Amino acid sequence: MTLNNGPVKPKRAYNASNRHREALRNRDRIVSAAEHRFLTDGYPATTIASIANDANVSTDTIYKTFVNKAGLARAIRTRALDGVGETPAEQRSNELHELGVNGREILAAWGRLTAEVAPRVAPIALLMVAAAATDPDAKLLVDEFDRDRHNRMTYNARQLRRHGHLRLDVSVAHAADILWTCSAPELYDLLVNRRGWTLRRYGQFVADTMTTALL
């Protein structure tokens, strides 16, 4: 028997980074397909199968990654909260305090960030509010959205207090409620969708309201 003692061809190294990037692209494609279906056909009428077909993936992939339609709606909102640009809106908001910006400038920036994020977040948030009337999973998700937003606004209120921006007669809890109201998708719907305000006017209104109520 003759043995082949020639050089052994090395196995190709496993490229985890490429696989991770592909997984992220796949996830983003699914989220985009779900958002389009939800906003076009409505949440109740949309099926996982239709989303899978649009995203060119299996239904098992969607169930494994997102569990159900509510999980897809959560992912849509999470992506929308990043706003536009490379730096997520929440990170830009946090950085304002570290830069030593005064209270009025912080709330003016928050008004602009609200106007940036609201057109992306409000459609899915309002869609889920409507679906919550008949869908238990949607109701749980709406409650989660509200709770998550209030937790974030409580953090913002505490930062305002820590840096000495809140009026002394305004508690952190009251400030959180004001910020929570000003960031509500329902307010965007009333002023922009139903009254036809521009985003600039809406953002300025949010900033002015927060400034008057808190500083």
C-alpha cells in the first residue's frame, strides 16, 4: 500500500465574524419585512408565513428568533428607537449630561430627538394599541412599551435632578410623568398625523412644554 506523504491542505478557518454579520443582515431583513407587512396589511391579518416569504427565510427561523408576531413588533420598535445616523438616539441623549449642557439646551435637544424618533416609533406603537383590543399578546406588548418608556423617562428625570436642572418644586416622579407624556406616540399622532404639524413645530412644542413644566 502506498501512503500519500504530500502536504496536507489546511482546513479553511471558521469565520465567525462573517457569520455574525450575515445573521444581523438576515435579522434586519426579517424585521423590515415584518414592519412592511404590519403597516400595509395590519397586525391581525399578517401571518408569520407571509413575513417569511417576503424575507426569504423559513417560518422556523422567525419563530426561533422572535417567538411570535409580538416579538417582531418589539424588534421593530427597538430598531426605530435608534433614530437616524450612526449613534443611537438614546446614547446621544445620555451624552448631553456628560457634556455639561445646560437644562434648556438639553430639553431643546430632547425635543429634536423626539421629533426624529417619533415618525419611526409611533406607527408600530399605535398599531399595537389598536391590536391590543383583541390580541392578548399585543396588550402585553403595549403595557411593556409604556413601562419601558416610563422607566427611560424616570432615568432622564433623575439625571435632570442630579445635574441641578429641575425646579425644586418638581419631583422626579412628576418630571418622569411629564417626559413620558411628551414622548407619547399618541401626542405625535394628534399633532402631526391629525393636525398636520411639521416635525420641527412638533419638536419645538415638546421642548417648550418640557421646559415650562420642569425648569
